[in-house]
Amino acid sequence: MSPSVGLSAAVSYRNAARHVAIIMDGNGRWAKARGLPRTFGHRAGVQALKRTVEAADHLGIAWLTVFGFSTENWSRPPQEVSELMRLLKSYVETDLHRLEREGVRVHVIGERTGLAPDILEIIHRAESRTRHNERRHLQIAFNYGGRADIVAAARRFADAVASGRLAPGDCDETTFGRFLSTSEAPPPDLIVRTSGEQRLSNFLLWDAAYAELVFQDILWPDYGAEALKAALAEYAGRDRRFGGVEVHDVLAAG
Ligand code: FPP
């Protein structure tokens, strides 16, 4: 590959995030600051989600992943858990038609066991009604945990070996990655966490290997186009080396 080809590919890849994943944090604090129950924060969080999905579309982001419900969120008060379930359902019910029309394919990742039949039905409806769309992808992590996803993939790989479809020696990063629930998505270029907290909280552990992390001091219900643009601007200034060296240094060294 000539240096000029390498440079232009690296620069364009560096500047445009194809896949942005967001840990939507701070709903509870947003509500508390207003003297409201936590569930009101989640409801405002859905409005922020709608603004962000729209902004991501306008900004040309091909894949947007959001963390809607983690495997750890079951430990929250039952009323809050059922509100989060209800919100997923009402979000899909109100927005599915628009997503479908606008060429957005919906993917839901996470453990299906333990979800109520009406939630399973809405997930199935969202995925099947949009399965032919290719323009944009909205991936909702729901009842998702990064470790659980890796363990489930290991089980599926072991099943494939036990049934003779694969041999133990077939296990490399590419083959194993196909067993993860995120296998259809490219790895995230950028992971954003709102609310000022700086950790991954079991989100996309495998996929995050080379993602850039941006932590924004804004509570999720206040999120929208401007905040997303700010995250993308920070991302655009990062040097992604993927364990190698910066492309300009390679060219300077001849
Ligand atoms: C974290 O805020 C947020 C969540 C646990 C849920 C995120 C859910 C939404 C934005 C609602 C829409 C979701 C879907 C799937 C449509 P927190 O409650 O931990 O906030 P805190 O840290 O301030 O308490």
C-alpha cells in the first residue's frame, strides 16, 4: 500500500465514527435534582434517546448502540424495573413505524431469558419489521451484560464443538466473535458515557477493545444533538493507533 493511500484511509477512518455506543447515565440524578421520582428521569431519558437517534441519523452515524437495561439493573426496585420495561415497549410502539420508514434496522442484544412475553414480542416485532433496512442501525442493549455475552458465546462455541460443526482449534478472535450477540455490528469506534461517571459498567467488553472513550459531564435526559456533536469532535481529535504507531510517524520515518 502506498503511503498516500494509507494516510487518506487512516485520516478518514480517524475522523468519522461509524459506530457510536452510549451509556445513557444520569436519569436518576436528573430526577432527584428536580424533586421527582427516578422513573421521571427515565421517561425524560426516552425523549433524549429520540433526540439522539435523530441527531445520529443527521450526522451520518451508521450504527448507534444504547445501553437500555443491564443484567445488573434487575437489582433496582421492582417499580423502577417495570417502568424501564414499559418504556422500551412504548418507545418501540411509538417510534417503530418511523424507524422502519427511515431505513433504520433495529437490533436488540442481551439475554432474552427472563424477559416477559410482551417484551419478547415487542423485541421480535422491532427486529422483524426492520430486518430489510440497511441505511442505519439502532442496536439496543437490553438485559445485556458484557461478561454474560462472552459466557453465552463460549457456551455456543462449545456446543458447536460438541456437535462436530467446529474443532477446538477453530477458536480464534474472528470465529469466537461470531458467537457474540454483537456479531452483526462493527466494533464501536466511540463509546460515550454521560453523567460524569468514568467506567464501562460491563458494556460491550469484547467489542470495546479499541474504542475511544468519551465521558461527558451531562445527565442523559439533557442529551441531544449538541452533546453528540461535542463527543464526535473530541473523537475526531484522537489518534487511533490500534496498538501500532501513529500514521504520521510512519510517514516521517520514511
Ligand atoms: C442510567 O441512569 C440509565 C438507565 C439504567 C436506563 C436507561 C434507560 C433509558 C434512557 C430509558 C429508555 C430506554 C430504552 C431502552 C427505550 P441511572 O438511573 O443509573 O441514573 P443515576 O446514576 O443518576 O441514578
